Amino acid sequence: MSPVSRGKPSILETELKFAVESHDISRLVSHRSLVSIRPTIKALVSVYFDTPDHVLHEAGMSLRLRTSNDRTIQTLKLQAARSNGLFIREEYETELIGDKPDIDAIRKHFPSAIYKKLRQSLRPVFRIDVQRTEWLLQRKNNNISVTLDEGMVRIESGSEPICELEVELRRGKVKAVFELAREVVQTIPLRLEMASKADRGYLLLGGEAGHAVKASPVQLAENMTAAAAFHVIASACIRQFAVNATLLLNSPEPEPLHQMRVAIRRFRSLLSFHGALLPKRKLSVLRLETRRVFRTLGKIRDLDILIASLEHAGNSLPSTVTLLALREKREAAYAKVVAMLRSTRFCRRLIDLVAFIECGPLTRPKNCERSTLGAEKVKDGAIRILERRWRKLRKFDKISRLEPDQRHRFRIQSKKFRYACEFFGSLFVKQRDRYNGCLQAAESLQDTLGELTDIASMKRLLGRQHDKINRHAASAPRNREIEQALLVEAESQRTQLRKQKPFWIEC
């Protein structure tokens, strides 16, 4: 319907979001940072709109009408250039009379094709009902809003509970948000949450609420500095890890855990590419912490591989007792991961990491100017990184001649090359065909090497078992045939990769 006022100038929404367990709410409201402040409490009803094919969501936008105290506010949110656990979004608000969106009030923010679709088929897609408790804090020159939302995401076929804490900067410096978050986490176990309420609604709507989230494409601009590119890529890695951590806590499935490990590998590769940008002490801490988490997750991954292998062993089926024992070990390892993810230590480390990325030394221009690498154009650094990874990959001999430890190192180099392609590929638009060829060849090779690694892991793990049937399964002729076939396939894929023309070299 007609608006009361046209859209306000863009608001830059800056916040940290945390998942809160319902049994910790009483501790939260009595926290020393909040207990002396009288909160405001109100009910919010938010209806999100989109087309049947979710054109807004695909474009990184969300459109909602939120009603509270007989007022209806239309809000359009656009993904800002950088985003991770610290949500940074452009926000446009319009007060309305009625219960239908006014897209003409925000028309300038839509490409013509999207605007046309919205005019034809905009409709409500899901609803979020929450009770909001909000505390307003003033610290020195910083104004901060602390908000607790308790409620439900609702679609026609189901619903999902929400219990979130948001720490939002209203005015001042970003680091104040992190300082307050650290104070709260010292006494209350929180978990950094990456999915927005809109994300939660779309996941539930698509039946994907429990599905693992793969790495999202990285988009870099040629005018970015290396430091800015590090920020964008690191943020994507953190988001992939945190979203899958939430999924793993809700259900102990193998795939979210696998994607958490992928996120860590990608981040560790990024550290190897841009390590010279970081303070040596910080780099050492990051490598140590990520290795610790990776190894903890790896214990479950090893058991997943072993259990799956034995379940599909055909005529060499393992004993029921052995499988039962392995599943019990898996449950125990999963319990340790859950304890780690819910721990105060882990949350504080993750907050520290996001704080370093968002307001650490790399975000200050003067520091980048002192570092030639930090201030250089990202494309120049990308070419150097890709060339180095390409040379390292081509040093290895035929795969069939490699010892297991050499094959493992070759696989690591192939991963790093693939990740470098994914990180920096958006900088080489004119060479898109060559980029696709290199990436596809690297992906195929990495997948086959992964299968070979799984077989080697299965042999190693089975060798520790006392069940003779299991040891027989590991050495069965059928398994040796599969391994040999994979070696031949990997060698063919390695040859195909070596034939690709480097996309980072302009012809």
C-alpha cells in the first residue's frame, strides 16, 4: 500500500550474532553488563516476501514487512561487500500503511529484470515471530544494542525455533562490539551464528535446514589490495565453518563435519598464501589453533570412513561386535566435538579471529602501507601465488611411482592449487574458459586422490583392529583392484591437468 515516508538513506547494519541455549537465558539477563539496565520487550511479526523462484534471495537481498505496536516497517537488506559472523548489510526502511510491500519506494535498488519479476509475482514466503528483549548500552563514545530474540520461523509445512543474541553497533567503533561479546562469553557459553533470520527461513523453505553448506564462490575486485582480499576470503572460510558447525550440533551427520574440515583446509591454505601479511606471532597462533580443531574433527572423519567401508564390505562383512564398538567410538568422538564447539574457549577463540579480520592491523591503511605485500593490488599477488602453486604441483613424478607419504604431499599441493584457483579466479574474467579447464581438472584429480587417501586410511585403521575378518577385508583382491584402478585414473587426470594452459597468464 502507499507509504507514509519514502526510503531512508542507507543504514549500515553492523552486528555479531550468537546462538543461545534456552537454559542459559536466565544467566544472560542477569549478566553484570545488562542487569542494571531496564530492557524494552516487544513482540515482532516479520513476513518475508519473494518470488516463487526466490529471485531476491538469489541476488543476496531480503525484503520483509515487520509489524510491532501497530506500526509496519518495510525493510530491504542488501549484502554489503564484506560479510562474515559480523554482519555488515545495507538496510533501507520505509514505513507503510497496510500489509503489502511497496517496491516502488525501493525501486532504484533493483535491476530492471528483478523489478519486473517482483511486480508480477511477489508473494509472502515465510514468517518469523519473536519476542524481542533489548538493552541499550553506552560505553565511552560507543552506543551498543544487545538484543535477545526468542521465537519461531514458520512456513506452511513446518517451523523451527529461534533463540539468538545480537550485539549491534549503533554508534562508535567496531572493536567495542567485540569487547562486550568477550565479556558475555566469559560466563555464558554462546556460539557464533552466521545464518541470518532470512537465511534460516530460506533454508527451512527449501528443505535444506540440515544440509551441509559448501564453500561459496569468492568475488574479488581488481582494485582490491591483498589485505582486503585476505579479509573477503577469510570471511568466507569462517562462514562455511560456522554454518556447518551449527548443522553438526543439530545432527551428527558426516557431511557437515567434512565441510568444516574443508573450511579449515581452505583457511590454512590462505594462511600459506598470505602468511607474510600477518604478524608472526598471530600466524603461529592461527596455525596452532586450526590444527588442533582439524585433528579433533579428523578423529570422527576416520571413523566415518572405516564404518562406511566395513558396512559395504560385501562378502567380507565384519562382525556385529566390531561395528558396534566402532559406532560407540564414533559417538564418543562426536561428544568431544560437541563439547569443544560449545566451550567458552572455542567461542572466545572464534570471536578473536573475527575481531582480527574485522578490526585488526590489516584493516588499517597505515599498516598496509608499511607492508608492500598488504598494499599491493590483489591481482599481482594472485598471479605470483598461482604460478608458485603450479610449479610445485608439476614437480611430482607419476602417481604410481610415489610412495604413500609422497602421494599425500602431492594431494596437499593439488588442494592448494585448487583453492588458489577458487580464491582468485574472479580476477581473470577474460580467461574464463582456461580457468574452468584448470579448475575442473584440479577438482577431478583431488576427488580421485581423496578416494585413494580414504583407502589408505581404512587400511591403517583396520590394521589396529583385532578382528581377523576386518583385516581380510582390507587386503581382499577386490579392494586392491579398486585401488589400482584409482591410481590409473589419477594418473590420467594428472596428465590432463598438466596440459591445461595457465589462466593467470594473458595470451
